[in-house]
Amino acid sequence: MTDHTQKLTLLVATNNAGKVREYETLLAGLPVTLVTPALAGIQMDVDENGATFEENALIKARAFGEASGLTTLADDSGLEVDALGGAPGIRSARYAGEPATDADRYNRLLGALRDVLAGERTARFRCVIAIVLPDGRSFTFPGKCEGVIGEEPRGSHGFGYDPVFYMPALGLTMAEISPEVKDRVSHRGRAAMRMRPFLRELVGKLQG
């Protein structure tokens, strides 16, 4: 599980290139080597049939961990819109059916909110990161980011619903802020900040 430089090999259980890039930045400076399922020679689809973000993150992390034998990181994240009763929630990635683009998903969302007043468009991104160790132990780290849904997409950074998720404190959508700022304020960034001390401690134990 470690290499000659005493780094932790950490499988990031996603094929989403945007997520991988974010984790490369979010975990920068830690003694970990990130590998993707493709690099590990793993091709599998996991039925994320949990009822919460935490359950889905654990389902995915356990499946990829068992397949690889590596310490595995997986997350589940999504957008909760108050005017829609918390939807799309855990179905955020499937909100516009399959196959669908990011634009398909956020345009469907904008359509669903067409008659909702600005003051009633509150929403939040949620993320739960799960870490599963080769011995089966699991740990979770939650993060969230509050905002509102704008009336049109803005910005070219990020992915998913970022162009329509407006943060009043910054006066910008998630897709308009720099990656550096996003790492500090996003739901995934906040979950990763909670996870970093755990990973550092884990590597310390491996080095013994």
C-alpha cells in the first residue's frame, strides 16, 4: 500500500476527470499518490442505491476498495433545492436522464424553477467523502456550501451545476470563481479539509 517514498496509494473511485483534477489540488502537499480506476485496471459500474449521500459514497468506496485492495476514496455529492423539496438531491447526476450533459441537467433545473421567485431559490451543494481501508474500516467526511439558483448559467469553470449555483457572499456563480477559491468554499473542498488531517495521520501510522 506504500511505495519507497512512504506515500499512501489512494484510489479515487471516479471516472469524472473534473473530480480527479479537484482532488489532485485538494490533496496537494499530502504524502499520497492518487490513482484512478483506469490506472488501476478497474472497469466497473457500481449501483449506488443508497438513500443518502453518505450511503452512496460508502457503497462506491467499498466496491472499488474490494476490487483493488487499495485504500479507496469515493464521494457522493449533489444539489438540494429547497423549492423542489430537496431535489434533485442524490439523483443530481441522473436528473435529466441518461445520457445527459451538464447543460441538460442545469437547464432542466432552470425550467423547474422558472416561476420561483428569487428569494425562494435557496439551495446547497452537499458532499460526503468516504474512505475505506483495506481492512474494511470506513470513515466519512461531510461538507456543504449554501447558495441560490440563478436564472441563467454564468461562468466557464467547474462542472455539473456550477454555472447556475450563485453564491451571494461572493457575487459569483461557482463556475465564475477560480479553482483556488472553489477549493476553499465548495462542498467538496470543505469535506476535503476535514479529511486532510485524517489522511496525514493515516500515513504517519503506515510509516510507523
